[in-house]
Amino acid sequence: MSDPTSGTSQTNGTHPTDTTGQTNMTDHSIGTDPSSAAASAGQSDIESLSYEEAREQLVGVVSKLEAGGTSLEDSLALWERGEAMAKRCEEWLEGARKRLAAARKDS
């Protein structure tokens, strides 16, 4: 598919290329947003984690952020990962609360 106004074409459905066939990695206006693809792949990874695994990864993320020395982009990615780990831990804890409430109700 060609875009005559930008001089780019999309040959593989995900990465725009210029008219010479060179991949244009900086133009994200055409194709799949790379961050959304990574997010969906990371989401299934997160959903498979146990509480202990998610908590351990969260502690690692916090340590890296506190240590500093990472680029802004890497820090934002770490922050987002940490938020996802915290959410996963909360999901596990909420499930445990419900199970305890059900056990108390039954007894």
C-alpha cells in the first residue's frame, strides 16, 4: 500500500518503507504501534505470574528506578512494568480476600 503524500509504502503490514524499499523505523504513522504490540505480549506474560513472582519483579523494578542511571524512555518502561506488577499483585490479593471471605461464610 502506498501513501503518495508521504512517499512511503507499507510492504509487510507493520513497518513503513520509503519508495526505495528501506524501512523507516521512525515513522509510526503507518502500521502497528510497536508499544501496543509489546504491551499485549507483556500482558500475557504478566497474567501467568504467581503473586511471589510478580512481587519479586516489582521489587526489582523499584530497585532499578531508585538506582537511577537509566534513560527517560527506559525509566518510563520500568515504571509501566512496575505498575503492571503492582496490579497483578493486587489481583492475587483480591482473589485471596474473596476466598477467605467465602471460607468464613461457609463455616
